[in-house]
Amino acid sequence: MLKKVYRFAKKQSRIYSKLMTLILSIAIVFTGIPQSRVFANNGNNGPVDNIELEEGNARVIKTAEPVPGSINKWKIKVRVEYKDLNVPTDVLISVDRSGSMAGDRMSDAKATVNALLDKILYAGSSHKIALHSYSYGYLAGNYSNSWKKHTGFETNKQILSDEVNAMSAGGGTFTQMALHKANLEMATAKAEDTENIRNRAIILITDGRPTAGYKVDMDKLSQELGGLSNAFDWKTGIISDSDYDHSRDSVQNASDGSTTVPTKVTQNGKSYYKGANLQKLGTTYAPRNALVSNGNIPASTFIYTDDDPNTAAGRSNIINRIGWGYDSKYAVHGIDQQGRHMYWDIAENTAIEANEIKKSGNFSRLYIVGLETDDDTNAYLDRMATEGDFYPTTLANLSNTIDSIYADMELHTTSDAILKDIMTEGFKEPEDINVTGGTATYKAPNLELGETNGHIEWDIGTPSQIVDKNEYPHTRYEELTYTLTVEEGWEKSVSETFKTNGKTEVVIDIFNANNEKIGETSAEAVSPEVDPTKYTVEKDLKGFDGGEAQLADESFTITVTGPEGSSYKKDIVLKSGGKSVVGDLTTAGKYTISESIGSGDYDKTFKIFVGDSETGVETDSFTVQPDGSVKISGGKLQDDYTLNDIRIVVTNKEKIAKIGDYVWNDINNDGIQDSEESPQKGVTVRLLDKNGNPVKDQEGKDITAITGEDGKYYFEVAPGSYKVSIDVPSGYSLSNGQQEISDQIKLASGQQNLDADFGLIMKTYKVTHEFVSGTEGKELPDKVKALLPENQTDIANGTDVTPTAPSQPTVDVDGGTWTFDSYDKDSVTINNSDEKFVGTWKFAKPQPKTGNVYVKYVAEDGTVLKDAVAVKENAPEGEDYTTEQKEFDGYVFLKMGEGSAAANGNVVEGDLYVTYVYRLEEKPELKTGNVYVKYVAEDGIVLEDTAVVKENASEGEAYTTEQKEFDGYTFIRMGEDSAAANGTVVEGDLYVTYVYKPTKLPQAPEKPTDPEDPEKPDNQEEIEVSEETSTKGPKTGDESMLSLYAIITLLSGSLLTVLGLRRRKNHF
């Protein structure tokens, strides 16, 4: 276990240090007031020392006092006061009255508690106090003094005090019971606080380690921890009295109250008092190894007595003495069922109890005062108290310790104060900043946030100074001091007292015990006013005639220089009627006055007036005495101030000004007066005001001047702004672009401006050019504009002029070409004015590139076989074209002509010629022949004259003939030497001969002849068949037979004709 070591050798300084820490940490108070409260703004504008603050309100008091021995320097003091806001609180005080508290301890404890009653239960307080006391023992044969509830929550100090004073010491220390009972009391108080507006705290005062505690339900303990072994640690080599036996003069039995004087034994070099029925360590029944209870015991296993613990029945669940773990069920004389020695750490059980009740929510703070306790005991008590609320103390310091607890408790809300003191113009940054509490820093103005003045930011926190410790609730305060010095350059427009700051305001946030903001209050100080030692400078400006000044807007710089050896120098810029109040004097001595003027020359005088005197002294110096202090207000109104100021009046008078002076012939028109250029006399110049209106003399006439032989002119005028104009003589113009009216001329007092000159030149004219676009919607590009011809200048009247042609007539640009068209006129004659020629440009998009393709056919000797023919005309560049080789009789293709384009290709820009070249064909000698056809009878009779079928026809040429029909004849065959009816020509002659025979009629049978000569006689002639005989049969005379013969003959002829035709067809 980690133990805290408290060193009382430095107990006084430690207690006071802890007190300061606690006061500055007031945010840790009690469970808070749930509802928010907004507190009044107590900005007071009257005398601040007579105001009675109400709870939760604040005020700010600010004063300014001159720093002795310094001029225009003040010490500023800002005091913030805040009165605590009372929070109703129930405080339960539980006092240990065990035997060890007897004597001075009990006496001092009573006195301290009574003092605490006075602090908490002040007049009008809404707090309450309950009083408990506790011990544990058998005194005078009874148990009546073991625990006592002296009072419930009470507001009557007398009743409480009587109970405190009646306490007496005796018995053991049953702290666990005191804590348990206190928590029950607080639970009741919480239940009665139906509005939940009261805080609750416990203060327990004890001088020793607990010696008694509640028994533990071993069955429940075993069940909750999963076995008793988890509630005990097996310790070996026990050497500490806290692990074995408490060193007391007697041991009291928990059951009957009897006591046994222990036997003193020595173990491991240390002396111990051995308790009743326990054996010396190392013996059979008291081994060096034992079971010791640990901090794992749940508070739920404690057996709280249902009876009055001051009776024997009520004490049945109580165990007594550290080191004696007697319980008849599990241990006899400290021996468990397994024969192991058992020890209860009652102080540890008490700490478990304390931690359990702290979680109950019935109270917010558990303060424990350890009165002259040792380090081992302090380690337990510190764990029992709420964090930071254990106060080990000596008897002598007990009263201060209770005060510390009260300061920490405070029974009021906590606060957090921040003050912002905004500076004002006219003072340097504050110096010598000091505070009684918190931190204060000066912050320059944040221009990005629109701040114009710096400020002091004072983080006060909780004010710790107390106005009257005997007043409750306390009024707390802190103070801020710093010095202010008039700023260099301090200057005002009026003479009066001035505030030392812009705004001084404190804002205080108010918190409950849970550190939750429940409201705020604020207060603003009345700024003290100071009256610096100062001087006023005034400006008086008069005209040159003593009347109103013409240049009333003129600025003058008056300089005040400090005493010798000082760095003081003040420049004050004023206009007529202006005034400035200066209060940055910090050094005694003589000050001198001077003046500088930005322009012009004036008469001047200095006159100084002291205080409110109307009679001034004409002088340029004054003296500040060492006692030149200022009167302050301290936040209160003042009726009078020390008259320690002076007034300086600086008077100036204007002087006459002059304007001129020269008119000349500017031959070269350059505006420069060259030596060879002569003055122009007799020219009228006029005086104008600044607006260009003529200035009149006293008679109302325009004021003019005429140049003399030297070309000069002058005007004498009052200071001011003027212009001059010239009447340009006929036939002249102003040179170099001058205007007839000059620029404004501003003349200061006594100032001259002799540069209002005019140059004259004979009139000439110029010709200019302008280009315009002649294409709608198209603007001229810069390339075209750059070609604009230069002006033709110095052209005399009556001169004929022509326009200047552009340097190039066309300009190619993206998307097309600009082409110059013409000027609006060819020429013009100058006629008392300038002329301008306007030239027009037109825009055209580029034409697509085209080409032609021609094809021609020639012999190699140049003979044109076919005239050139256009294959493509005006065709787009790149378009396909094709040509073909042709055939010509007697010629054969030889080649493409030299320079010929390809037979097939693409059109290019221009003309392409495709040339086919041929040569004469070399033919072999042709063989020819003739073919004739003739038709003859077989007897040689020519049926048709011979006909020519082919004449001089080429050998091999085909020919055809045909078989013809002739009346009375029938084709019988081709002639013996006949050529084929159809065939081809051969060299020479071919004769195709068709042979026919006469067609014969059938004859009647002859009478039988001599069988030996059956032939017909040679002279037998064919008998023509007539119609009369055609129907008769042969030798019969029968007409039907003759008709039959005629039909047969006709059929035969037809058959032969058909055969002949078929044969003829076979020749084709």
C-alpha cells in the first residue's frame, strides 16, 4: 500500500499554503444549486465608498493621483469588490471522543467547533448544523457513550454549543459507525430538501486509527467474491504491528467488554503487545504466516446493527481491535477452520465504508481532520475524505485548520472575474502594472477587429482579499495599479479635463459546486478625469489690407520646442481660425515658439495669454514651473481646477502677389522661347478668376494688360487662384497646342508666378487619314490600321492635297485577305480648315485552288490523232481524275509523252496534260482473192449471170452464197470444180457453181417396144404437160390418174427444193 508521509516540522507553512490553494480552488464546493440565477449589474456612478454591496454583486472603484515630482503623470488604481453569494448548506460535524481525545485535544476540539458555529451560523444565515460524536467502549458498566446524535440540523448556536461543551472522551474509535450514521442523517436531510437548493457537507474530527468495525457476512462475502480467499491476502514474514497486534495498554473483548492486559513480547527485534487469547508469533497457534483482510471486501457484506449500538444487543455485529478477527463461525481466537491465523484490517474496512457513502450522493464533501495522527493512520484517513479534503494538523494549529476548511467550504458559490480596462487616446501605454491577485497584461489594439485603443486585461479569478473577515458573507477584493503619462503628441481641439480610460468593466461568472455557471454579475467604474498642464495654440489670418484673408484654407505649422537638453518638439498644423490644445508637457523649463509656412510670405506676430486673461504678452516663449501638476476628479465631480494653462495666438497677414509675363512668336512651334524668336507686342491678356470669369476692377471693368515692345505683361493681385486668357491676333494661332485660357494659377501670400506665357504662330493646316472597313460585320485588324499614313502637316491655305496611298494594297490575315479599295476622294483644296481622307478596305475569303486536266493523243511524228479533250475543268485541287488509252487504225500505243501527267491521278492547281504517243503499225502484204457465184443448168444453160461475192477480199475472210430457185429448174448439185457454197477467201479466184436441171412432167407409158431396145429414142422430146392433160393418167386417158401423177410430181419437186434449201443452209 502506498502511504503518504506528512512532515509536521513544517506544518505551519504547509497549512497556510494549503489554505491559499483551497481558496484559489473554490470551484470545488458542494453539489450545486440546480436553477440558474442572473445577478444585477451594479455599475455605480455615485461615490463608491458609501455603497453596500448585495450578495452576488460587484463594483469597480477607480482613482487617479498625480505622481509627485512629475508633470502630466498619474498613478491609477482599480479596485474590484465582490460579495459572496450565500448557498444554504447543511453541515454535519462528527467528533471523535475516544479515550485518546481526552485532555487538551478535546478542549481544543470543542473550542474550534464553537468557533465554526459562529462562522457558519452568522446573523441572517440560512445554514444548519447537526452534531454527532462517537467512540467505542465499555465505560462505567454501560455502553451509553459509544455513539451519540447530539442534535439534528439546527440553526440555534446555543443549543449546539451546549452539546459541544458537554462532550467527554473515553473508549475506542468506531469511525465506520460514525460515517455510516452521518450518511443516514444526510440521506434524511436530502429527502427533506424537496426544492434541491441546499448543499450538504460532513466534517469529521479524529485523532486516531479506527479500532472497531462492523462484522462481515462471511457467507455473502464468499458468494460475492467467489470464495473467501479473495477477501484475504496470505502474508508471510509478518513484522508490522498493523499486520498483527495494535500497541495498546489493554485489549477489550468485543463480546463482554472485559479487558486483558497484554503481554509484551519481542518479535524480529520489535516489541509488541500481544492481544487476549492470541499467541506469540512463531508459536504453534500464531505462525508468522497469516491471512489478512484486504480492500476487496464489498460494503454490501457489512452487517450493520439494527439495534442501538450503545447496547449489548446492538454490539453483536461489531468486531473490535485490529488483529483480532474473531467470529465464532469461522474462527476461534483468530484461527480459521483450516487452522490458519486470521486478521481483520478494520481501518481498511472503514475506508471501504467511507468510499461507499461518498458515492451515495447524499452530501458533496467529507472533510476529515487528523489531529496529531501518524503517517500510517493518515494514509487511511486521506482515502476516507473526499479528494483534497483531508487535513492532518497539530493541536496548536487546529483552529487554523478549521478556518481552512471553512474557507474551502465557504458556504457560497464560487466566482471567476475578468476585468477589461480600455485605454483612451492622449496617453502612452500604461507602465508599472501590478496586481494583488491574478494576472494583468496590456494588449495593443487589434486593428483587424476594429480596435483603436489598447487595454489592460486582468484575469482576476476569484478575489482572495477579504474586506472584513468577521463579516459574512465576505466581501472580497483585488487591486490593480499602473501609471499613465501624457502621450507625446497629445493634442485636442478643446480645453477641458479628460478621462483616463475609455471603459473599465469587470464581469464575474458565478458557479455552483459542480462548477456549472449559474449566473454572472458585472460592474463598470467611473473614469477619473485629469486636467493636464497644457497650452492652446490658435491661428488668426488676415488679408493684406487687414480684412478677410483671401487664402483662408492655407495651413501653418507652429512649432513649440522644449527646454534645453530635452527632446520635446511639437509641430502643430493649423488653418485660419483653427485651435489645438496640447498636454504632453512632462518637463519643467522654458519653451519657445516658431512658425513655418508651406508656401507664401506673411507678416506674423506671437502673443501668449495666461489662464483666462484677456491681455496677452507679445513674446515667443513661456515657462512651465516644476510644480505644474494637474487636478484630478478621483471619480467625483470637481468644481474648480488649477489655472495652469496658457493660450498662444499666432497672427499672420497676407502680402500682394504677382502674375505675368510674356507673349512671343514661336516660329518652330515647339513652345520654347528660342533666342531667334521675337516678342509680340500689342497683344491683350485678360485676368480671370479660378472659374474662368473675368476679374473686374472697382469700376466694374474687365482687368486687362497689353504686351509692350518686350512682349511683357503683369497683374498685381491678392493671394488666391486665378487664370489668364489671351486675345489671339488675326492670322495667328497659339503654338504647341496651347489653350487660350491658362491652367489655374494659385498664388500664396507675396508669391509671384511669371510663367503665364503664350506662344503665337502663323496658322497652318493638316491632312489626316482614316481607314474604315467596307465589309459589313468585319472590323479592321491591327495589321491594316498599322498602314495608316502619317499626317500631312504645315499645309498652307489653298493648297491642293491628295491622300497618301497605303504602303501595301493587301493584307493577308487568318481566314482571308484585306484589300485596299479607295479613298473617299482623290484630292481636296485646303480651305481654312484641316482635311481628312477616308480609305476603305474590303475583306475577301480565299478562293479554293482549282486545276484543269487535258488528255491528247499524238503520233510520234507529231501528228494529232485526236484533239486535246478536257478531262477536268476548274476541279478542286486533289480531286481524282482518270484517262484511257484509245485505239487508232494503223497506229499502236507507244508510250506516255515526255512531261505527261500520270494517266490517272489527282488534280493540282493549274493545268495538267496527259499525252498518249502512238506509232504507225507495220502491216504485212495482204493476199487477196475474189469469190464468184454462178447458176447453170446441167446442160450448160446459164440461169443467172456470174455475180461477185467477194472482190479483192483478204485471204481468210469469210464468204457465203445461197442456193436460188429458178422456175422450171431444180437444184441438183454443185458444179464439179465449184468452191464450197460457204467458206473463206483464198488468194486468187474462187467460183461457186450451182447446177440445176429442168423440171420434167410425167409421161404416159409407151407402147411396148422391142424388148431388145428398150431405150427411148434419141429424138424423143419432153412433152410439156398442159392443163388439159394434167388430170389424165398415163396411157389411159383417165383424168384421175393424171391428177395423181401431177401431185406426185409436185411433191417430188417440193421435196427436192426442201433438200436443196437444207443443203444450202449447211453451207452457211
